Amino acid sequence: MSQHENTWWETIKVESGQLLDKVKELIAEGNVRRIVIKQGDRSIAEFPLAVGVVGAVFAPILAAIGAIAALVSDCKIEVERTEKK
């Protein structure tokens, strides 16, 4: 029997000051496959997340998101999520 994955996208609007905390929260949830940060309709960063990867691997991603947060005023996070059926 093969396992099927259900994949969907979710959009979250955040202020720049909330960006880093929200991304940390999303990573901790564990069912996020990809995070895209957009300002308006333009993608300004995209981070694929591997399932089961933890800790120090995320440090460069979080540093980049911190730098982005300092440069943008308001943005949205598009999140690709997965769920095994």
C-alpha cells in the first residue's frame, strides 16, 4: 500500500516585525515543505524545507529572513504544507 500526500498552499499576511517569529513558528510545525516570502506580487525569497531537518540547518535561513524583515514593510508568507493520508 502506498502512502499519498495531500499538499496545499496557505497565505499569511504579516508585518515585517512579525516575519521572523512567524517563520520560526511555521518551521516548528513540521508539515511545511516550502516557504515563499512575497512583497506585493513579487517573490523576494523562497526556502524549501526538508522534512526531519532541525536545529543549526535553519540558522542561515533565519538569518536571511531577519535581513529581509529589516528591508520590507509588509509582506505575505506563502506556505506549502503536506499531510500524509
